Amino acid sequence: MKKILNNTIFRLLLGVIVGLLIGGYLNDTLLQIILSMRHILGQLILFLVPLIILGFVVSSITKLNKDSVKIISFSVLIAYLSSIGAGFFSSTLGYELITRLEIANSANDLKELPAMLFKLDIPPVFGVMTSLTLALMIGIGILWTEAKPLEKAFDQFKDIVLLLVNRVLIPILPFYIMSNFALLSYEGSIQSQLPVFLTVILIVIVAHFVWLAVLYTIAGIYSKKNPWEVLKHYGPAYLTAVGTMSSAATLGVALHSAHQSKVLRPSITNFTIPFFSNIHLCGSVLTEVFFVMTVSQVLYGTMPDLGTMILFILLLGIFAIGAPGVPGGTVMASLGIISSVLGFDDAGIALTLTIFALQDSFGTACNITGDGALSLMVTKFSEGKSENITEEAI
């Protein structure tokens, strides 16, 4: 029972249920408490976002091995292209399908929330784009100058940020979710849309399989090898990822699956599988793009325009490379651009976090399984190259 209560997904679902139940019974006093809670917790979450970006992106860049720069650069490139490709595929599905889901826009029929009486602002140290640019500059500078003391300092900073994510961000999420769903329930905007979100989750899971088929087809064409010789071994890794929601917990099984393939070289997969498990998040990107489009339609009555979605996807692919290795890490790392690029308020962020968490295990499974296709590409690219890749290059 204690294990269930400590499960993040269970807590988020409990927050959703409690919020929906109490929303219809809120009086003026309770409304003020919930409004203040949502605002303060939201401020804390957005305060942590630039720190997450800085800590994880810098640390990821400094782990690149200059002696193996060609193969590593190719690996980073195809991981990024796979992630944004999944994002563009997802946005295309979104524009085609979301408008057909008969989402009722009830924005004009909602109860009006009262003005917040107690408001505590906690502005971030710097903005999202400043954080990303700073992280790229510092990371590249450390890599070029081989500043080992600074690299170690940022590794320790990353550990501190990860501790804050695990001990501050994740524990307050259920209360943030609860306050948002309580207010959404009070307004009357969420109850009728629950079947829509269940449909959306099913669409996204099917889209994962379509994107995996695309990845393995491209890998087969590029490598001139049969991609089924890789994919057929990935069943255990996929199921493990679904069960654990963790790339780290699945890593051993994924390595075993890759080593069973006759068309992959162990010397390559010993690098690519751990490396891609941290930077290749195609399933998570695909999911988040479709979900933010749905949330935008549900809460704001319209989807983001094409230019906005292109910018969002290109940035999301970068954030995915440096996302923390925790459940929901991709969406947490991208909260800043959800707010700044898409213009989501607290309700939009909370709703995106919640439905993302409900399918996070399938997104992780897509990420892990896709690593096999990318490993096949790297195997082909490495042929004839003199660089030796080891796990120390990560």
C-alpha cells in the first residue's frame, strides 16, 4: 500500500480526483485558498525550470568526447531530428484530428473566478531562452577548454537540481494539479471533456507505433540492413519501459535486446543505448505536441498557429536532449516554452502535466524502442571510422 501511495502517477490521479470532487463545493474562502495555492506552487515550478535547463543541458554537453566527435555529433543530430520529426508528425495529426473530436469550447459559459486576494510572486532568476543560450555557451566552452573543475561543478549543480526535482517539484505537483482541477471543476470546463482526453491518449499511443515504423524503415534504408533484425528483440525492453516508466530502469534490458541483434555491433551499442536513453525522446515529444494542441483547443478555444508550433517543436527538441531523467522529465523541462511560446496559463500547464503523466510509460517505451533504430544508423555511420566509442564517452 505504501508503494502505491508513493507512486507519482497515483498521486497525480488522486490530485485530479480530489480536485474534481471539491470543485463544485468551493465557497469564497476556499476559492481564495485554492487560488493562492495554485499561484504560489505554479511560481515555484516555473522558478525551477531555468535551473533544470541550465543544470542538465550543460552537463550533457560536457560529456561529449572530443576524440569521438564525429560519431557523437551524428548521434546527437539524428536524436534531435527524430524528436522534432516526431513533433512535426504529431502536429500534423493534431491539425487533422483534433478539430474532428467535437471539442466543445465552453470558454464563454464558465463561472468567473474571483480576484486573488493573496499573491506571492517568485520570478525566475532568468528566462527560458536566456537559460538555454547560457547552457549551450557554458557547455561548449567547458568542452573546448577542457575545464574539468567547472565540469565537475556543473555535474554537482545538476545533482542539486535533480534533488530539487525529486524532493520539491514532484511532491508539489499533485497539489498543483488538485488546485487547478478544483478551479476547472468550479468553472465547469473540464467534466465534459474527460472522454476527449481518453480518446487523445489512444491516438497518441497508436502514433507512437507509426513513428517507430517510420524510424526503423529509415534505419533499414540507410544501413541497408533488415531493421526487423533489431526490432524483433525489443519486446522485453518495450514492456519493461511500460512497467517502469523509466529509461534508467530499462537500460539493462535495452542493452540486452540490442546485443541480441546480429546487425548491431556491441562496441557501438554499448555507447548508443545509454546515450540515446538520455537524449532521444521522440515518444515524449510526439505526446507533448499533440497534448498541448488538445489542451489549447479545450481551454482556449483554438489551437496554436503553424508558426508558433514550428518554433515550439524546434525548441522542444533541444529541451528534450537535456531533460532530467525522471518521469515526465520532458514536459517539466519544457514548462517555460509552454508558458512563453504557447501562452498557457496555470490551468493549461496543469492539464498538460496531468494527461502527459497518464501515458508517460508508453512515451518512454517509444523512446527506448526507437533507440534501436538510431543505433542501427550509427552502426552504419561508424563503418570505416577510426574513433573508438566507449561508455565513458557519455
